[in-house]
Amino acid sequence: MDENQANTAPSSEEEIRKSVEAEIREMEKYKWNLGVQLQHDPLRDRSLNDIYCEWIDKYAADFRKFWEDKDKKDLQKT
């Protein structure tokens, strides 16, 4: 881990928990939107693991960057 990664990594268990919970909420939103597009429960066609892995492949990196940037802005306010 380089110095920049150390500065942006969550520093406490509470921050990690909040980050993981936010990712889970985003994955649930993705599953919901997929159901709207399909016009039925996406779990009829695919497993929850499959849907979550798809979200991770497509959006996790961007979400983590967003989350880290948000944390930096919050720290600057204090």
C-alpha cells in the first residue's frame, strides 16, 4: 500500500461498516432497478450473488472513489 492509499483508506471499524452498508444499499438499488427494467423479480432468472457480482464488476470502483472523496470532504469541514 502506498502513501496515498494509506491516506484514503477507512481508518476505523465504524467507517468501514458505514462504507460496506452503503455499498449494500447501492447493490439493493441496482437489483431493484434491474427488476423494474425486466418488469419482474430479477431473482426469478438469476441468483442474488450473480446480481451483486455484476454490480461489483460495473460500479464498485466508482462507488468507492465517490465514498472516499465524500469522506475527504467531510474531514475538511471539521
